[in-house]
Amino acid sequence: MLDIPRGKYRYALRLPGQPARSETLTVAAGDAWGLLVGPTGEVLPLQMY
């Protein structure tokens, strides 16, 4: 768990043998987010509340 200030954040996922995947996530005050990573490296950001 990370407590971070609101703003835009860039994240990257690196898996062996695959190119890095990066995206930007916008976090508002009081948001909680999770990142779900699939078996082939796809990333789905999920707003928890």
C-alpha cells in the first residue's frame, strides 16, 4: 500500500521476455486504486472506492 498525494502518476510493468508496458493513472484525494496484472502482462487499473 502506498499513500501518495493526488496527481498523475506513470507506472511501468516489466516482465521477462516482453517489452515494458507503461500507463498513466490520475489519483484524486481520497481515492484507492489497485492494479490487476493478467497472466500475459496486461494491466487493469481498478478504482477501489
